Amino acid sequence: MVLALALVSSAGATTAGPNGRIAYSSQRSGYNLELYSANADGTAERRLTWTNDSEQYPTWSPDGTKIAYSHAAANGGRWRIWVMNADGTDQKQLTSTPDYDSSDEIQPQWSPDGTQIAFASTRITTWNVWSINADGTGLRRVTTFLSNDPTWSPDGRQIAYVGPDAIGIVNADGTNPHPVTGPGGWAGAPSWSPDGSRLVFYRNNDRGYPGELYLINVDGSNETQLTTGGFSNGSPSWSPDGTRIVFWRSTQPPADGHLWTIGADGSNPQQFNATVDNGPDWGTSQVVPEISPPDAPTIDILSPEQGRVYLPGTPLIAYYQCSSFVSYIVKCEGDLPLFATLDLSTSGTHTFTVHATDADGRTATKTVTFEVPDITPPQIDLRTPSSGATYQLGANVTIDYSCSDPGGSGVIFCGGDLPNGSPLDTSHAGSFSFSVTAADNARHVTQTHVSYTIVDLRPPRVEIQSPLADHQYTLGSSVAATYYCWSPGNIRIASCTGTVASGDNFDTSSIGPHSFSVTATDANGKTTTGTAQYRVVYPFTGFDSPVDTGGNLTGVRAGEGIALKFSLGGDRGLGAVTGVGWQSATCGDWTPTSGSLGADAKLSYKASTDRYQELVATSSSWKGACRILQLDLADGTHPQVRVSFK
């Protein structure tokens, strides 16, 4: 399907400038798509890629030095965004999507400043427009709705796209998506004019193929038909000077087509070249690249095919070819001569090898593997869900089954109630069944049915409302514990036991950290323990005058001692204060400007007034300065006084 999209894909915005080379893809070299570039008149064509993989959707960087494109590994690889130099060197993947990821990435488009590349991807279920920095960082999702074929506005602020019903425009940050095209045939493959005023695109004809090209202002006004003749046209791309448009044309869709150019006013349509090509992008590069093709001979084995299964008695001939980009082939020999009939009378795994040598002595070897099976009924290996299995409610269970046909004709269908690899629905408790059916090429059918059970084995829950976690409580205060236990599966709670019974006072008899635990047990024997950590502190209510209620002490004469008086709700011993320290600070906003240094202090307690007194020495050098005086209490708290010296 992606190869078909390539015929009608957008070439995106064109960087304003002189008309340079046109990049495009072609399948002329074999079964895979390769990339080419040529001058605007079709001369000086150069092949840019020589791989067994497929490359399409080329797009020029604004400075003409690089080409971004979509690359898919041979034998069914997924499409990924790659970048290479304009001469085809230094080919490397831009995105970090791993090979095993089943998503695709197509239709890359450079931003006008060359710093970003927009592209379409299915990395989140459906097609969306994404953007990535040119160095491979900064991947972000632009659209959250079905959309592809992005094309940048010349100022880089907006991106046009193909939506489910119309061509639309969205801000580059993903905001304000809105349609541009109106009713008519399905619209696709937009390309933004270099002056930023118009889009060129195609509309489908009444047979569902790409039809004529159209122009429309970016505000949705003045839609006009560009091409005529009833041909199938697609993949338009503006010339950098905005005077012409290169596009793909087929006279008999869905047959292959050729590249054409046409004036932006619809005049002077000309065929670009005679080869079957598609997906053009018009750049500014004037440089004809010097290409160094690969040296070793290339071997294409067309029959037998890699990985194919051939039934006994199938007429099959050996068909292969050898070629070289730098020399001529002097030997191209396979296990059997060209067009000889292969022996398919023996079942099992078979290989077929071809050796090639060019005139300069360079060699290459290629081997394909294929199967000749016997005819036996298929087998089903249903691993998950298994018969009689029990799964927990809400568990992550992946359906796992496979079908095989050892010595048989090969599996042509293997399907269950849900596809292999899908999540098993465990959202409801109860008994359920699952079936898998397999069929082989001999039309033998095998079915397997299993039953399984979903049970709610979630443990009970504990809710501790008092004491509050990470909360402080006053020493000796009376606070009742409050908690309860419950089961998310409505299983009977057999016990719900806390450090003390709910409603009784929890422990505040000593300062410091405390832990309160509740253990719940349900009728299935499942247990859960919840814990709330809290702290018990002295009943400290602040310092006595002359310290104000905000903790400030002003007008202190530097060099004289400071007597801080406070109560801890009784005699807690002289160990109640574990440390005293000074820290210099700015006088305006009390921002600390040094670390804490130990202070020269002496603590006493007077029972008749229930007051502690901390006598702290000061330095005469602190005149006009501000300092923070901190007491470290044994309960883990640290009351402070902001002291201003005169």
C-alpha cells in the first residue's frame, strides 16, 4: 500500500531560489525502489542508491546538500526516515525507531530553515504528522488526528497536510488545525508555493484515481484547475522560482507513469523523461554529483523466491540474472542452468545458489532458501490462554498461539477469537472460552477450544485517615486513630487490625518519628499492611518577647548576649536543645550567605515559670549585620530567630 501512496505523495514545500536538480524514485533497476536526481531538463541523471532495500519520498534540504527519504529494509521491513548527502553518500537512519517496531514513517519534508523534518508516521495507532530535528533529536507529535503528507509553509510557521476529508493547515506547534479545500473529489498531495500564497494538489477522478491538479489560495479561496486532458496526475512539487511544477502522470491508471513539468499558469506541459519514475521533489542544488557505484556484481534470483513454499509437482524453472555497475559480467552460474526445471519431488528445506564474476575478477554469491512440504493436517499450539487456567482480574495476559504444518502443505490460515499477540480481556471475573482455527493448503482444518477462568485476587486495601502520614502531633496530645479496610473485589474483610483500635488514641507519649500500621486480611487469606509515618514534637509555641511573633529580634547590640526564652510544655531536660548555630544573611530578604556555625550558648530551665532560657553570645564585629539564630530541638524541629544588630 505504501508503494502505491508513493505515486501520489506530496513533495512538500519548495525552498525559494534558483531551479536546481529534481530528485525522484524509480523501480527501473529491479523490484526495489531506488533514488535518482537529474537536472531540470532531465539531463545529467545520476542514480544515488544501490541497495537491496527500497527508498522513496526524496526531499531536498533547503541548502541542497542533503536528501531526506523513506527507507525500508528488504523482505518486508518497515519504513523509516533516513538522510544522505546529495551524492548518495553517508546514508543513515534519522529516527531511532527500532526494527521490530511495526509502525511506518514516510513523506519526510525539510523545514525552510533546515533545522527540522516533518513526516507522517503510524507510531501511535494511526497516521499523524510528526516533527524531528535534523540531528535526530526533539521528536514531537504535531497532529493528533488522521493526517499525512505534510508540507511546510515557506516561513516555517505552518504545515499543510492531508486529512480524512480535506487538505488542511495547522500551526507548526500543532494548534489551530483547519480545512482549506472544499467539496469535490478527494484532495491529496499538497505542495506549498515558494511565495507562500498557494497550494498545488490533486483531486481524485470519478474512478477513484488521482485526477487533475488544482491550485488554491492558502485561505481556501480561488480554487482553479491546473491540468487538463483527463490523465491521472499526482506528486506535484513547485520549482524553487515558483514558475513551474513537476508532477507524476499516468495516462492509464493504475499503470505506471512518468514525470512531467507544467507552468504554474497551466501552460507548456512537458514530459520530464521517458523512464517510469515517481515521487519528485524540486531542489535548488546546481551540483551534478560524482557517483561511486558499488563494485561487486549484483545477483537477482527471481525463481525460486526467497522464503516461498512450493508444493510437490509445481512446475518451477530457475530464473536469475547478474549485473555490474562498474564492469561487465563474465560468469553468472547457478546450481542449475538458466530456465532449467527444479526438482521439487523431495520435501524439506532447499537452497539455490548463484555465483557471479565480472571482467575485473570481482565475485559475488547469493543464496535463497525455499520449502517443499508434505501434505499433512495443520497443528495448533495454543499456549495462552491454556485449558483450565486461572488468571487474576486485571492481569496483563497476552494471547499466544501458533499454527504449524510439519511435513504438510503449509499453513494458509491461523486465527483465533482474537489475533495472536493481542491482550486477553481480564476486566471481568467469570468463566470464558477461546478458540483457534488453522487451515493448510490442502484445505485441512483443525480447531482447538479451551476454557479458562478470571478470578478477582486483588488484595484488600487499607485507608489510614488518622494519624496523617508525614504529619506532626504535639507531645502528650490525645488524637484518635481512624482507619478502615476494604476489598476492591468485594471480598469479605476477615480482619482489620491497627497499632491501636480505630477510635482509640494513638501514641504521642514520646518525641520523634513514630509509625502506625494497619493490616487487612480478606476471606481469601490475602493481606495488606498500610503504614503512616508521623512525628511527635514539643508543644513549642514560639519565643517570648522581645522576639516578635514573626520570629524577628531587632536592635540587638553587637557583642552583647541574647537571652531566648521559650516553653516546651514542661521540663524536658537540658538535652531538649541539641544544638545552637549562627548563619549570616542579607538584611533585606534574609537570604543565607554562609553555612551554619556553632554558637557559644548556655541552656537553663526555670520550673516556676516553665521557661527555658538559651543565653547566646554575639560578636562586636557583627555591628550592622543580620544573622539567623537556629535552635535544634531533640524532637527534630529547628525554630529560628532573625536577628538584626546595631
